[in-house]
Amino acid sequence: MLKKLLKEQIWAILIYLGAMAFSGWILMAYHLGVQALIFFEGCFLVCGIACLLIYLLPRYRFYREAVRAQQELEEKYMLYDILEAPGFLEGQVLCALMEEAGRAMKQRIAAYERASQEYREYIEAWVHEVKTPIASGKLLAENNPSEQMDAMASELSKIDSYIEQALYYARSSSAEKDYLVRRYPLEELVRGALRSQARPLILGGVAVHMETLDYTVYTDAKWMNFMLGQVLGNSAKYGAKNLRIWAEESREYTLLHLADDGIGVGRQDIGRIFEKGFTGENGRVYGKSTGMGLYLCKKLADKLGLGISAYSGEKGGLRISFVFPKGSLTEM
């Protein structure tokens, strides 16, 4: 920073040194003594250095502090809140401009937040309204069993699943306001998700094999049910016939694994499986993928402080693993 400030003043420094040389030449022309010349030029030089320091040091301190604060801030537009206006004019003007720009940015962000909140509330209200006719349609299908009604109930279940995705996507931006972390038996969480996905699993002919699940974890039951439901639904959707669910424990983590023998994910796609809207080669072949289910799982897992990973073998199959950190969380 100091080098840049000095470089900015290079022409002023050169002109000053030129003035010193010219004045020294004039004094020598008038046969001024060497000692007097040295004294005069020395005073000239000291005064110049002092003026330069008086000019540069306040600016150097101000800009250094501004750069440091900007690097530490997450919300960069808040810089003006922590910077004190300096004693020099251009710094004061800069602070005034940043303050005005920061206020405008705050107003714009507040407007977007209000619009986002209104949209979220609308989506939630719409989802709750549309779930009523879907539930009625399912009930009609169950009360009038036939091949056509079973097919209709299956399609209604798919619509219900997509609506759930829309609801959780709308909530995911503010998930921290909508979850309650408590201690739950892992088997209870898995069985709850299996019940919610019973129809697609049965229709897909998926045999579920549950193994060791005698662990307890800290999570939110509602969010966990949705995440597990997305994984189970994918197994039924992508040709799995067997689904193995088991857990293991280490000193720091409890891991829950869900592994199926479906079509899996290509090696070139596995690293992007949690990206928003990414369907991959197999997803495009099946034509059933929205690329949102596992993206939401990743986003919600991050909000809950959980880990989530995916592994697919060369011959197909997909394993999704949830990582529950151990800790001293207090039940709420």
C-alpha cells in the first residue's frame, strides 16, 4: 500500500527534487559557500520529506484499515459502518459515498427479503391448499380399488412428492427458523421414512433389508424424514430391487448408509450429484429426474450440521451416507 501511494506521488517528488537542484544551481551561481549550500539544501530536503510524510501517513493508515476490514467482513457493503472518517478531504468524501451506497444496498436487500418472504409464504399456503384435493383423490382411489384407480393413486403420490420438494425448497433458505434438533432413535427415523415411501417402494418391487440401527442421533425428525424419503424415492425410481440400510458408529460420528442396486450414477457424474438441477447421464436416460431431490438433501443437511456423501460402483448401485456428528447438544 505504501509503495502504491509513493508511486502515485512520483511526479510531485521528481518536481520537488528538480526544484532543489535548480535552487542549488542558482545559489552556486551567486558563489554561496559550500557549507551554507549544504545547510540550505538539507533544510529543503527535510521539509519536503516531512510534508510527504504528513500527506502519506494518514492515507496509508486509513486505506490499510479499510482493506483489512473489507477482508474480514462477510457483508462487504457494511464496510462504511466500521470505518471512521479520516482527517483528509478525499477520505471523508469516500466515506460519505460508501455510506450512501451502503444505505441504498441495505434498502435493496430489505426489499428482496420482503419479496422472498412473501413468495415463501405464498408457496407454503399454496402447497397446503393443493394437498387437500390430492389427499381426497388418494382417498377416493383407496375406496374404489381397481387397476385404473391404483394407477391414479400412484400418479397422485408422485405429484405429492414434487409438491413436497417445492415446499422444502421454499423453506430451505430459512431452514434454521423451522427445525427443532432433538435426540432420536435412528431406527425410528428410518421406519418413519419407509412408511412415507411405502407405495413407490412396493410398486417398484424394492425389497428393503434393515440391519444394525440401534443408535441415537441428534437431528430434526421432519427434515430427516424428507431427506430419507428423497433417497428412498430415488431407489424406487431408478430400478433398484434391493435396498440395504445399516448404520455404524465411530468415536466422533454415527453414519447411516442407504445402498441400492439400481442403475447408479456414472463416475463422471458422481461428483456433481448434489448440484442444483443436475440430472446426469442416467437421469436423462430415465427422463424422471429433476435434479432437485439430492440438492435439497445436501442443502438441508448443511443447515442441520450433518454430512452427506454418495458412492456408486462401476456396475451400478448407489450408496448415500448421512453423517451425524456426536456432541453435547441439549434437547430443546
